[in-house]
Amino acid sequence: MGGPNDAAMAEPHTWWGDTFNAGVNALTAATGYDSHRVTDNPAGPADNPFYRDNASHMPGWGNTFGLDFLDPHGLPSGATAQDRATNYVGQDDPTGVWADVRRRLVDNEGAAINALPKDAAGNPDGNISFLDVYGAHVDAYSGAQQAAHADGRDPTANNSFVDPASFALAMYGAPLMEHLGINAGPITGASIDYFNDPTDSATSGWAKRMGLAGAEMGAGAAMMLNPLTAPLGLATMGLGAFGGVWNTATAVGNGMLGEWGGAIADGASAAGGAIASGAQAVGGAISDGASWVGDGLGNLTGLW
């Protein structure tokens, strides 16, 4: 039995939208990810209906900025964004980190919804905020990673959650594609897989987002050359700069410098081992050579 918003929030399918998403899916497949819907994979995770069932309590254009007409499907954009995200990422989950993130998000946002004021019937009334949702994601990533460290399932999962500005684009920007008949699921899933995979190390996640920040600043600088696009260019550069600083700080907080120290220590150990092995080989060769010379001199002495 479907939920109350399943029909309204069904992914749009148009020839142009499906063509666009075929390209997205081909790109992600070529780079080792899968941005199809999770239920398209018989071995993939089950559908997560939480964001459809609780859509009216999510943040969106209407309840955040008073711009209801920008919300797709007549429901808050935050519901669409999260429904597409949770159902288009993390199909390959051998250590269970993705499943744990999903569970913790449902728990965290469910608790925030239950804390809302109640209507006459005792049901939650109103919307949780963008910061409620952002904080739920930060906590879910951290909690799932710490659990994976504690039981040894994935000791290198350290990628912190993305900066709030980039998350705001996902919550308020990507769902606008659905007004144009384009399912936002594949591009949302691909962006999370590339830039916010919770199973990445702190260093690899940071490196990916630094590449994104650099691209944003470069694109912004290019737009600044045209007076018509200069304001958007300035905003894009600002987004890149903010993301670079924020994501560096959170990566350091998640142990990135420790990862670098470990890599340096491992490199030094390997180099030291190679030097020791080389010295041993050289010493052995010298010893063998000295023995050969000594034997030769002994043989000559015997001849005399």
C-alpha cells in the first residue's frame, strides 16, 4: 500500500528528462558508481518512503521563503530532494555504512518532526527547519562512521558531511529540475556519490570537494567577465570559497591530518625498510667479495 504522497511525488519522465538522465547514469557507471533508483537493482536497498510520507513537514521554498510556487509537486522541495537522494545512492554497501546513515537520518528527522507543536488531534503541526535537516545529516554521517570504526566494518570511513551552502543547493535548487520534467534523482545521487560518500576517507572526500570548489571559483571568474552574469559569477565564486574553507575545516576535524601523518609514517617505514634491505644486500655483497678475495689469497699462498 502506497503512502499519501507517493503519486504526487512520483519521478517525472519526459523524453528530454530521460535522455539527460541516461547521460548521467552512463557517466556514473563509467566511474564506478550507480545513479539509478535503488529499487531498479534487485540486490539494492529497499525503497525509503520516509520523506514522501512526511513531506508536508519538510523545509521548502514555501515555508522557508514564502515562495510556494517554486516547490515541485505542491510539496516542500526538501521532501523531493531527500526522497531522491536516499533512493538514488548507496547501492553498493558491503560494510553497511550507507544503510546506517539512512536509518540515523530517519531517526533524527523523525525526532525533529515529533518535537513540533501538535494540532488538535495530537499530530505534529508545521515544518522542521533547514538547520534541523542539515544537523541530522551531519550527525548521521558521524554516527554511522564511528559505529563502523568501533566494530571494524570500515575503519577508513571518515568523510564529513558537505558544507551547508552546497547542501542548500541540493535542498532548494535540484528539485527545481522537476518543474521542467527532469527527475532530479540521478543527478542528486551522482553528486552525493562523488562528493559526499560517507565511506570515503577524510582525505579523499576533501580532495574531491576541493576540486569542486576550484571548478566553482573558475566558473565564477569566467562569468565575472560578462557584466550580465557578473552577479551570478560573484555568488558562484563565493560558494566555491566558502565550500573550500568549510570542507577543509571539517575534514581536519574528521582526522585528515592524522591520515596524512599515517601515510607519511608508512612511507618513511617503507623507505627505511628499503634502505635497510639495500644496506643488507650491499653488506652481503661486500662480505662475499671479501671472502672471495681471502680465498684467492690463500690459494696463492699455498702455491708459493
